Amino acid sequence: MSEGSLEAAIRQGFELLGPRPDLAEAQAEAILAAVPGHPAGRLIRGGAWRRQGRRAEALSELEAVGAEQAAWAPAHLELGLARADFGDPRGAVAALSRAVSLQPVLADAWIALGVQHRLLGHAEAAERAEARALAAATRDPVLLEAGAALNEGRLAVAEHLLRDRLKGRPEDPPALRMLAETATRLGRYEDAEALLRRCLDLAPGFIPARHNLAVALYRQTRAAEALAETEALLAADPRHPGYRNLQAAALGQLGEYDRAIAVFESLLADFPVQPKGWMSYGHALKTVGRQADAIAAYRRAIGLSPGLGEAWWSLANLKTFRFTDGDIASLQAALARAGLSEEDRFHLDFALGKALEDAGQDEAAFSAYARGNALRRTRLDYDADETHRYVERCRALFTPGFWAEREGWGLQDPDPIFILGLPRAGSTLVEQILATHPLVEGTMELPDMPAIAKRLGGRSRRDQDSDYPEVLAGLDAEACRALGAEYLSRTAPQRKTGRPFFIDKMPNNFSHVGLIRLILPRARIIDARRHPLACCFSGFKQHFARGQAFTYDLSDLGRYYADYVDLMSHFDAVLPGHVHRVIYERMVADPEVEVRALLAFCGLDFDPACLRFYENDRAVRTASSEQVRQPIFTEGLDQWRGFEPWLGPLKAALGPVLGAYPEAPAPQE
């Protein structure tokens, strides 16, 4: 074989790898017959074997080629992909990192490196790799500069460059996708979705953009749409671990837990070295009540990554779980490790606080909780004054005259039952009681009412003023009815049983009572309330996956609770009888009386099964999931008392609300 024909054969072999790996293998054998041991021939053969599912043979061949060709980037790219297929993300990261260090413009290597970092739970490294992949996919100097800014976290710079670029070239798919990635990192998922849909209109086969779209939909809790996009991705690449993780997450968001668990089990069988995968599997197991299996999954995640704070916190968040002395030592050792991320650190502090509290070490426990909260608070942009102003604006808008003018408006369907209040106030207990009734379906903390409110407010940036709630005054009867229908349409995928009533347990909906009453006037609204010190300190001990930014500072907590009481007191005055209040301590003291009153408010006949709510094996998706699988207990009523010496800022911020509980304080003149 002449030198020219050898080069042509090698080029053809590489070209055949994607569409016809069988022919690529035959080409490789021809090359190796002519030139035994030729590195390109062996690389093509190994790549062809990998694509045909002969993973062990491929890995052996590619390990040898990589060892012999230390400075050849394509060899390390193929080796990294082979290690990834073999379920070795650490080895894959090593090989792929070598490939991009040798040839930084290898977009495929950067993409694969991002996937493997995500399997290992390295979120920041994954984001950097994904940004480099975006930049490496182009030679355009503007996109290269924007990609560098994105890689370095300079999001405002990246956004400015990309928007300027799209003014002149509005039909540029790579620029649209890169701008969508910027919007995603800023939490502007609706903007990201619009950009990605435009991108896919222009380039329907742009697979990375479709993956980005699925993620944007999932983060907007539009799981059915995210699942459809993910299944399209899996049709093209059935083994892709990122697509399968997203598929499982979307199924969980839809309440399809058996299917989600099956996906996780198949995925972890193929790719067992992914600590966050084991953790997510544990979450699904916990939700369906398989506590022992969930604990084993969380332990597996910790075994793979001892500093993975969220896995430790997931154990603590089971509430009924107790750490051993050895666990406490391991938590303290993890906190002492150099290079620990902030996210791991505050999760570890929350978990350590729970472990020390259970061990009776209240002062040390409070110190751990305080450290975790203080660190978490630095990453949040919460303004207690803004919350207070919002309550004042609601009081000014929702007057008796406002409601008198709108009598009979809205959608008259009685299906929803809203349970609202503050987190950790007993709302999951109320939900479990109601969901045990044969006419009521429990769902989850649905994000749909806040999403509707956000859209009505028209606020896209933190420094903008929202038009909500004042915008509600401009709606006519038909608009209110349409919004009620939209809410029922949005929540329909969560309804699985055909029962006539369903529960929306989003606690933050207390700030949307006016909107709920306006668009769904026959919906039941239940306010779950607990002693302010018990409720607020329980929130202070809790790390929430998202939202609830007011819970990470004792003064913020007290002010928020006081504003909540003020707003609900206002609705009691202007909409008497429209909100039923469940006082947690009364429910614990006399369950039957309280359950009968609760059911009567909902228009439901008493069912004795509701008193045995702990026998209900439904999936429960909140921090209290294990507690509501037990009979009502009194141990939690006074847990805050051991921490009272450190609750001065909370008491001061609560003001007269503390002494007036369970009633609201008298209005200030």
C-alpha cells in the first residue's frame, strides 16, 4: 500500500466510524494487514469495536494505543469515550482531559468531559467543559470570546456579546444556543426555552440544543414536555447517561416513580461510578417509602464521594434516621478537607447539626446549623423589606370592594385544595390526612400558581419592579376564567387517579390567596400553622433544595412569619370563611375533632381511614415523608426549647405575633 493510498484508507476509515462502524472495522483490518501495528489502524479498529458494543475488546485496544501515543489527542479522546462506555468516569475524565490539553479545539472531547464530570458530581467542572465545548465548536472570533466569558462565569459579558451578534445574524444556531446557556445559568428558563426553540426551528438536528431544551423545560417543572424531548434524544443515543438521568428525573417530577426507579437501576448498572446518580436514586426510593433501600443508595453515594454534602444531608433529611458516632466523625473529617466546595460545606454543616442535635449536643448543633445557614445566605438575594412591601400592597389591593365587584368571576371548578402556610408547619400531615380520603388525590408542591403570578407580574430581572399583584385589578371576568382553566390544564399531568379533588401543597401559595380566590373561587384553601418558634427554627434547621430564601437567617425568618400572619389575617377579614386554619398543636392534641372539621370545610364526609393516614402508602415528596408514615407524635412540639438561648433574633423579629399565637395580634393603630 503506497503512502498516498494509506492516507486515503485512514481518512476513509475515520469517516466510516460514525455511519458504518462495521465497514470501518474492515478498513482498519486492511490497513493493519498492509502496515502491521499502525496506530491509526488500531485506533479505527478500537473505535469501531466500541461503536458496535464490543466494549471490553475496544477498551483493551484503546488503552494500548493511548499508552503508546501519549501526545496524540484523537487516541485519548477515543480512550476516554471507551472508559466512559465501560462505566469508569474517573478514567474517562483523565483521558479526555489529556485529549483537550493536547488539542483544545476538540469539541467532542469537551462535550464528553462535561458528561463525565456531571456523573461524578463535579458541577462547576462540568459547566466549564460545556462552555469550552460551545467555544470549540466554532472558529468565529465573537463566539470564541463569548464562550470564554461563559467559561469564566462572566455572564453579563457573554450575554452582551451574543445579543449584539444576533442583532446582525438572528439566524445563527450556535449563537442562539450559547445565549440560551447564558439565560439558563441566570435562571431565566423561559428565555432559554424561547431561544432554543428558535435554534431548533433553524437546525432540527442540533442534538445539544435539544438536550438544553429538555433541561430548560424540566427546570420549569414542565416534566411531560421535558420527557418527550428526552425520549427523542434517547432514540438517537440510548445509552447516554445524561439523557437517562434527565429521563428519570422527569419521570419523578411526573410522579411516575416506578418507571423512574427502573431507569435509575438500569443506568446505575451500566454506570455505577456516579455518586449523584446514586443520590437521585435514593431520593426516588425515599419518596415511595423504601427507606432502607434509600439509605443504602445514599451510603453508596457517600462511599464514592465522601465529601458529597448533599448525600449526607439526604440521610439527615429522612428525619427518622439517626447517625452513628462513626458518621459524626466522618462528617467532621469531610468538613476538614481542603478544597471543599461551598455547596458541599453547607450541606455537611446542616447534616452535622442534625447528627449533633440527635446526640443531645444542642450548643454544638446550633453552631453547625448557624454555619450552614450563614454560608447559604451569602449565595441568596433575599430582601425582607421587599416581602413586607408586597404584603402591604396586597392589603391595599384586596379590599371588600375589590371582591364585591368581582363576585361570580373565575372558573367555578371545585377540584383544587390548596394547603399553604410556611414550610415545616405541618402541611404534609394535613395533606396525608386528606389524601387518605377516597375522593382526594395528593400530588406535590405544585409550582404552577407562582409561575402564573410571575408571568402576570412581567418581571424578568431582580432589579425590576413586578406589576403583581396590582395587575390583577386590570383583568376582566373572561381573563380570570381563562387563568383558572390554565391552572387546571397545567396541573393535569399530576393527576393519576381520577379522584374529583386534588391537593396543591405549595406553602408559598399563601402569598397568592388573592389570585387563587379570583381565578378559582370554589377552590378550598387551608392554612397550616404551627407555633412560630417551632416552625421557624425547624425551617432554620432545614436546607431546601430551592426557594425559601428567607429561612437562612433568624431575623428574616421572624419577619417573614409575621408578614405571613398579617396577610392571612387580612384575608380572614375581607374574605371571611374562605380560609380554614389548621393549628398543628390542636391537630396533635385532638386529631379526630380537627380532622372532622377539616373534612367538613372541604365538603367531604368523614372517613375513619383519615385518622389512619400513616397506613397510606402513597408517594410523599417533602422533607416530612418519613414522619407522616407514622402515627401523630408529640415529640416535635418542643424540640426548639433546647435551642432557646440562641433564638433572641428570631423572637425580636416576630414581635407581637409570638405572644398572640395562635391568634393574630391586634392591628396596630
